[in-house]
Amino acid sequence: MLLKLKDQSSRWYVKALFALLVVSFSMWGITDIFVNYVNMRPVATVDGHNISQEEFDARLQAMVSRAQELSKGQLNSDQVKEMGIPQKILDSLIDQKLIGTELNKRNLMVTDASIRQRIQTIPTFLNEQGAFDKRAFDYLLRTNHISEGQFIAEIRNDLLQQQLFGALFSGLQLPQSYVDLLFRGFFEQRVFAVVT
């Protein structure tokens, strides 16, 4: 069998078939590796944590679709770039990674009960009697294209950030002399005359 294959491999049509196989592999197989490598590279790295292209694209797509809804579909890609939406998304993701890293270092926690209490006190979700309305909650999530799990994660993150920043700013008070100086600076009026 091997001898027969060796004899056939010297023929021109076998060589042509082999060359065609090599060319087709190089056109379709190799380029996919490089394209996927470019797509897998992180958009940014913050304190050892990567912001993936998929994460950036998903956030950008959500923001652009909201802007499209507000502009009634009259927003094009050039206007998106002019508005600086991609850079704003990237800045937001970087800020979130930095804050998330700090929250992990501090080992802050939020209970499910406090999340539930926070959600049930958001005025948008309350009915005329002031009680939590599940239908209003579901409607708002559906219109904003957010799942319940994503919303709960955002509330948890907000409460964690309140703990972190509340601890940083608690007891922070300007001395009265600075307050007086700022107050005078805002309301001070000066009159001057010029003689030529």
C-alpha cells in the first residue's frame, strides 16, 4: 500500500492536488487563527484584569441601541463617534474595574435583604398606594433591555460603592474659614473704573 502511494505521489496530478490543499488551508485555516487572535486581545487591562472585546462591544451595542431609540433611528456610526460614545464606554469600564478591584480588596458585602429593601423603595417601582409594583419593575427592565439578574447586580454594586465612598467621605468637612472664603467668592461684586 505504501509503495503504491509512493509511486502515485510522483505524478503531476497528485502534486497539483496537494498544492491545492496547501493553498486552501492557508487561505481559510491560517487567517482564522489571526482574526480570532485580534478579536481575543483585551481592549484594556486594569490592575491585571482584562476588559474583553466582547464586554466592550456588548456595552457599546446597548448604548448605541438606546441612543437609536431616543433619536428615532436617525443616528449613524459617524455621529456615534462624534458623540464620543466608544471612549465614554471604555472610560466607564475602566472605572468599574478600578472600583471593583478596590471593593474586592476591602471585602465589603451587601445582604440580599438590603438589596430587596433598596429595590422596593425605588419610586419608579411604586404604585399609587406607595407599595412595590412587580409589573412596573418588570416593565422598566424590559424596556431598558436589562435582565433581573443584571439589575440586581447593579444595585448590589451601587450599595457596595456607597459603603466604600461613604467611608471615604464620612467626617470630611471644610474648615469654616474655607467655607466663608468660597461663599464670599461666589457672591462678591467688585466695581472698578478705568481712567484713560
